[in-house]
Amino acid sequence: MLHDLMPDVVTISFGSRTADIWQRLRQRGWTFVGKGEWKNEPVLGVSFTGDRRANRTADELAEELIEIVREMEVAATRLW
């Protein structure tokens, strides 16, 4: 977490992988996770209570992010 925007919004960055992670989240139905920039760094903006589309929990998002990063790491290490 980079900083609190509001009491119910946080920003998260995965550096150069942020946009790819955001796209993968969108494909999996995480429509309330936004993409933006903070201090010239790509970030994900997450609001659980301020967005009527937010129908999942922070724990579920953490699990999904771990799975996505794991998938990306496996794909990056495979020899094709």
C-alpha cells in the first residue's frame, strides 16, 4: 500500500507489472479496482466501501493478487 487517498481507498503498486495485474484482475471480474498513477508510478486504486460495484473483500483481493503474481512468476520462468 502506498498511501491512503481516503479512509476507504488505498493505492497499490507492482511497479512495471501493475498494468498487467490490473488487466488480469479485470478479466476475473474485479471491476471496482481502478488503474492510475501516483508520483509517476502506476498504481491500482481500491475502494471497498465507496464503490457500489465492490462486492468482494480485501482478503479475497489479497488472495487473487497472490495467485496472479504466482501465475506471472511461473510464466516468466518457463522455457518455451
